[in-house]
Amino acid sequence: MAELTLPGDVPLSLLWPALWASVLVIATHIPLGAQVLARGIIFIDLAIAQVAGLGAYLVLVIAGEQVPAYWIQIGAISLSLCAAWGLVALERLSGQLQEPIIGVVFILAATAILLLAHGDPHGGQHLSDLLAGQILWVSSELLSYASVGTVVILLGLYTLRARRWAFYSLFAIAITISVQLVGVYLVFATLIIPALACTTLHGRHRWLITYLVALSGYIAGIFFSAWLDLPTGPLIVWALAGAGILARLCLGKQLVRVARSMSVR
């Protein structure tokens, strides 16, 4: 039986790991993104993502390129949890200064990675993987860890979402897992763009359309990336933005119709 291929003779089987990684990231980031917008901590994901990347890179620097993947995960999660707990503690002390403090954490983590990468012959590739990800080449081992982690995070969000410390801890773990799968850019885009596109909706319709925006953006980005041989992570970001704008325009027209019908009555 002939294998299904995309335009450009790209085998469809090559994309299944990337599609599964997409589902895992979207599953946690849609509810987390809604919380991020509601709490007004828009840039915390960038800061935590950079800190997670710093933790992963520190493990590589200390233990070498051949270190087992689970040690990289442990390093990334440990540092991101420390950052998240620190931000929780500072939130009560700093009040309105929380966003600037988050920005400082982000820039410190980002520049620390640049300092560590200086002189590393593979530093440029590590930076590219951290920012843009390598979703098309995600390993089965990492997908296994991420699948288990996603189930745990979703259960935690369902049972502990009202507790501040629990939310920040689950947020840090989810961001850390996602950075390993898709990179910093896509982590931010997945959290913010679908949630932002559907702010006018409420209830089940909001969740349904938010998930559809995210899924359509990921699927379109992955397929066009494989077809056109373009970087997958950046292309998915643009596809998410396009899907979000389209959803927002459609929702805007729907609201205009509702307003007109109410005015007629």
C-alpha cells in the first residue's frame, strides 16, 4: 500500500509526531492562556520559557551533549519552578510592579543563555532550537514525557486551579514541557493568540472556537512548512495569527448582527 504524501513528496507519516506535539501543547495552553489574560500577566510565559531554556542549557553545559533527556527536563523544570515561586512571592510584595519584574526576569534569563552560548560551537543551533523549536523532529522519548506531563497538568488545572501557588507551579511545568517541544515563540503565540481572538465569547462556545483557532493554526503551519520547506515554528506563529484574525473578524460580524437584531426589536 502506497504511503500518503503531501505536495512536494513529503510523507504524511513524517508529520504525525509534530501533530501529536501540537495537540499536547494546545491542550494545556488554551486554559492557561485564558488565565494569563484574566490575571493580566501577559509576559510571564516569555519569562518562564526563557528560564526553562536556561535550565535546560545549563544541564547541557555542565553534563555535555550526551546527557539523558530526563536530566534536561529536570534541570529546566527545577529552574522554572524556582522562577514561578519567586514571582508568586514578589506578586504580594510588589503589587503593580509585577509586570516590570517579569520583564527583568526575562531579559536576565535571555542574556544568561547568550553568555553561556558564547564560545560554544553548537550555541547558535541551541539558541535556534530554544526560540523557534524543532517540532518536526521531536523525539518519541520527549513525546512520551510530554504526554504524561500533559495529563498531570490538566488534572491539576481541573482540581487546583483556584490556588495561586498551584496555578503558577502547573504553569511553569507546562511551559517547560512546551518549550522543549515547540520553542519559546510558539509557547507565547499559543497562549495568547487564540485566547485574544475569542475574548468576546463566553461559555462553551468560547472554548470550542479557541481550540479550533489553535488547531487550525498548527495544522496549517505544519503542512505548509513541510510543503514549502520553511521553518516550522515561525510559520505556525503566522498561521495562528491568521487564524486568530479570521476568527476575530467572523466574531465581529456576528456581534454586529446580534446588535442590529436587538435594535430592531
